[in-house]
Amino acid sequence: MNAIANNAVTLDRQGGVLVASVNNPPVNALSHAVRAGLVGAIDALEDDPSAQALVICCEGRTFIAGADLREFGAPMKSPLLGEVIARLDACAKPVIAAMHGTALGGGFEIALACSYRIAVRDARFGLPEVKLGLLPGSGGIVRLPRLIGVEAALAMISEGNQIGAQEALDKGLLDQIADGDLKAASIAFVRQIVESAKGVRRTSELPVPSFDPAHLSAKRTELARKFKGMNAPQIAVDLIEMMTTTPFAEAAEKEYAACKALIASPQSRALRHLFSAEREALKIEGIPADIAPRPVNHVAVVGPGTMGRGITTCFLMADLPVILVGRSDASLSKAQIAIAAMLDGNVKRGAISQTERDRKLAMLMLSTDYNGLGAVDLVVEAVSENIDTKKQVFRALEEALRPDAIIATNTSFLDIEELASSVSRPENVVGMHFFNPANIMKLLENVRGSRSAPDALATITALGKRLGKLPVMVGRSEGFVANRMLSKRTREAQFLLEEGATPWQVDKVLTGFGFPIGPFALADLAGMDIMAAARAARFARMTPREQRCNIVDKLVAAGRLGQKSGAGYYRYDAEGKRSPDPQVEQILADHGAEAGIVQRQITDEEILERCLYAMVNEAARILEEGAAARPGDIDVIWANGFGFPRHLGGPMFYAQEAGLPHVLEALEKYAGMVGEDYFKPAALITRLVSEGRGFYG
Ligand code: COA
């Protein structure tokens, strides 16, 4: 027999064993056709007296990776996942899940409802719904604790982390790890089950293992800290608590109802938006998806400073041999020690073994000249932010490199067009703007110049992914996207101090909103001398009010350099704990008087709106200029670069949810209060509001 359940699920027969193979690329998501095909397979098993068992496996790169997110938003067509799972649970013959790749979400719930589970050694398992503001709604919550215990299940469900096959076997989730061919191993396994008359084994009939109730309340506190402002992790604890005392069928109904409510919640909409935007951001606007990246097997980094060291570490972690070019042996050996320390950190975190660390470090070559760069495919230039210095490096590189090698600058605000013009092959020039610490931060702003070759752009996107980053392509723009928007928030935060807010009030409003740290606590970490130097560099291009707003200089003059000197916007005790400081209030009051500003009580709402909408307005200009391709790219940049709360979807999504007419009204109000120079609404916002549209169409 070689029956076809439907296009997405093929049914084969091996003796008395039916094998249902799901084939729904790219990740075998549970689309309607897959659900219907699985029901068809269960029908075939039940209707055929000679069929003894059913194996569910998948074609392609992975076992079922969850619900089909593209189907969310429209009414779901029967059979729903819950119906498939009820059929599996009720089935009188054994069904076996045979898993490879990642068995996630609804795919994992299917496996939990099967009698037996078998997987390849590198398979991974998880219930990642919480990361999308959702929770498993088709039995994950009521079944997983029965198999692996309440504490372990709560950890997986409330944080969405995956576990590997060995851990799954140890915890009792898997019955066997298949080291050879998965399908063959599954059929052999199932034959044994049939021969030994072990029959069906329903997870729903297992008792809930005993647990320590104190664990639930401890977990609640931990989750509130770890996932600040997010509802789903807390609801996960509620549901786990509920399932421990509620009969199975009733608990399953409650689980489903809770999940359904979450699907419609604003937090889930925001998180699902980011999930799609993060994948969309990898598609380069205007460049066909089939443009092949250039091969990258050997790289170089010029400049052994903080950024160069972090970038070199990223390359080594991705197993790319690196030549690090510096001006002196002394600076290079200092960099080598720092890079070794970063790799040691990765050993400590369990990311690599000591042997891997040694092998990676051996892939680093140091050089004080450009002579050995002939075999290099790509160079990241990470020398100091001075256009003349960078141009000199570019010219030296062009002489040393192959004609098709890519030169990527790590500049954070210099003009990529000017740099590209300094060499004869501008098509090879791009930007790769890493964020500090480069070996940790996920965001990578890749920069396209007007003459960058399409395959050079495809190369840096592919390379960014290979480095484990989230590469977002941006265009020419001072400070690109992240820092350009940040500078507007920084400006507004400074103005608010002049007008009567305190650093701790502003920080509290922004951390209350969900940012991990407020702008002033952050400035204290960076160091006031650094902030003052950045201000001096921009001084000539500032407005008169910005020039006058010299609170940073006054703090430096008072010896308040930030956390490192024990005082900045805050004062710090010996343990580095910060607290408000009346001396700062005095400096601010004196500053206000000197500037002729009558200071006032400022509401939290005004602080939040001015800080956020100043950024959103700038982002709208960035979109108008084409320096970002899509509003979702800006959301991805802020969620991954500067800790914008993910459950609010990023600044553009947040503004859209607040309503663009409301945003426009607020901008007009602040343009009147603070000045047209700062809050004149971007033409894009005015136009979208007049057309009754939003950022996303
Ligand atoms: N539904 C629909 N499409 C999905 C999907 C889902 N659940 N999961 C992934 N995809 C799509 C992606 O959008 C992407 O499409 P694109 O190439 O058109 O952009 C493609 O599948 C590949 O996904 P990607 O994440 O780029 O591949 P990966 O190999 O890095 O990771 C997974 C694969 C399965 C680990 C990852 O996609 C994932 O975690 N998916 C979500 C799982 C989940 O949350 N399930 C529960 C849903 S309630």
C-alpha cells in the first residue's frame, strides 16, 4: 500500500506498521493540510484491522516546528490541533513520534500525545509559545508535567527554552535515541512494542508527579524579574498550578481557553510581529533572494581596539581564521590577551570546550602590515573614527587585497559614500556596524552604499547570520538607525532635566516602560568624560539650545565621571549601588536658573512621550530617506540593540498601536512646547494620518 493521506502527509506501509510522513516546507508547520492529513493517517490506522501501529515522522529539515503562524488572525478550519491530539489520545493502537530537527510547539504537543517517542541524537524539543506571548493550548501544559515532573515542565513552558535528546531521554520524555536511520529505527522499535504487546500508553492517564508548591511561588518571582512586564510566563505558572489539582479533561479545556485568549492579546500580536519582522529583515530590499553570497573562508580585522577585538572573537567563534592587523606588536599582543579572555568567558558559559577554545585561538594571526592579506575574502576595518585615518587604511587594503575581496567598515557615524569614493572598487565597500560588546550583542547594522554590489550585500547578510547575529541592512544616514534614534532620546532626556525632571525620574519612567536600564544610569556606565567628548565632537552641528544644555560638561567639571568615579548623575556606594544625589539636583537647579528656564513638575506621561515620540519621529524621517527599508527593520534594531521591550513590538509597532493620529497630535503639542526644531512632525507621519493609514500599510 502507498496511500496518500493528502499532499502534506504521505502514508506508507511497512508490514503491519503505517508510516505517516509530513512534508510541509520549510519547517513542517501544522497548516490545515497537515492536521487533516494526520487525521487521515489515524483513520487509516483505526479502519484497517491489519495495521498494528502508526509512526509519525517528517521529511525535510525538521519535525513539526509548531502551529502555522501564517494561519493566525483568520478563523481556524477544522480539524483543529486539539482535535488531532484528541484522536491520538483516544487511539486504541500505539502511535510513535519519530523526531529530528526541532520538535516545537504544536509539533511537540503531538509527540506528547503519542504513546512512544523516539528521536535522533541532535534533535531538540521545546514549547517556545511563551516567546510569542502564547502558551501551549493543545495539551502541552497538561501532559508535559506528567512525563517529566512539574518543576522541569514549568521551566520549559514558562521560558520557552529547548532541551536536547539526551536530556529528554534522561527526563523520561523520550523512549529511545536512534543513532542510525530514524525511520528504520522507529519501525524496529514499534515492532518490538507490538511483539511484546506493550500496546498504547496514554500520557493523559499518568498521575501528576509530586512537587514542592514553594517552587511555584519562587518561580513566579523569578519570571517577573526575568520577563518584566510579560503576561504569558505568569499565566504559565497559573496553568501549571491549575493542572496539578484539576482532572485531565477539565484542565485541558482550561488550557485551551487560556491560550485562545492569549492569541488575541496585544503582547502576543507584538511578539508575533517581531518574529516575522526578524525574518523579513534578512531579505535585502531590491536584491533578489537567489543572489549567491561570495564565499567567506578567511577574514581580516584592521584595528585591535575594543571593537576590533570583539569582532575578531565573533569570527573565531564562527570558526573563521582571522588576521588581526595593528600598528605595533605591543597593541596586538594586548588584543590577543583580551580575545583569549573573551574565549575563556565562552568556555565558562559552556558555549565551547577548552579544546575548542585553544583551536579557535590558534586560528588568530597577528600582523603589523597588510602583506599577508592576499587570500582574505573580507576585511572589517575597525580603526578609530577619523575619516582620514580610515581612508588611508582603505587605500592600503585595496593594494593588498584580491580584486573581489570585500571591505566592510565598522564606522558608527562616518559617511560610507565618502569612504567608498576613496578606493577604485567602491562596489566592494559596505558597512558592518557591530555594537559593543561585539562578541555579545545580537544586533548588526549592515550598511549598503549606493554602489555596493548586490552579492557583496548578500555576503554580509549571510556572514552576519553565520556569526549568530541579527543583521539588518540599513542605508546612508548619520549614526545609521539605532544611534541616530538614540541621539534624539538622549537630547530629550537632557532637555527634560533642564525643565525640572530628575535623572531618577526619567530613568524610572523608561525602566517602568520596559527598557532594561534608563538613559542616565547608562550614561554613568559609559562614563561622563566619554559623553562629553562625543558632545564636543558634535558641538558645531548642534542647535543653540543643545549647545547651551551642557549638563554633561558641568558634571565632568564637578569631577562626576560616572560609576567609575563614584558619582555621575547618581552617586554610588562601595558596592556600585546607585542612589539619587541632592548635589545633582543643585547642579540642575543652578543650570536651569543660568539658562533662564523656569523649572516645573514634569509628568511621567510627558517624559515617556517626549523620549519615545522623538525617536519615532526620527525613525519616520529615516524611512522617508530610505535609510531603513521597512518599519519592521527599525523594530528589530531597537528590540535587539537597545532593549526595547519585545512585548511592545518595537518603537514603530508601539506607535502604531498607540494610533498615529495620537502620535501626530502629541508631536504637534511638543513642537509648540519644546520647539519645531525638535518635534516638527515628519512628513511621513502627517501623510499616513491624512490617508488614514499606519506604518505597516
Ligand atoms: N509557522 C509558519 N512559518 C514558520 C514557522 C511557523 N511556526 N516557523 C518558521 N517559519 C518560517 C519562517 O518564517 C521562515 O520563512 P521565510 O524563509 O519565508 O522567512 C522559515 O520558516 C524558516 O524559519 P527560520 O526561523 O528562518 O529557520 P531556522 O532554521 O533558523 O529555525 C525554527 C527554524 C523552527 C527553529 C524557527 O523557525 C522557529 O523557532 N519557529 C517558531 C517555532 C514556534 O514558535 N512554534 C510555536 C508556534 S505557536
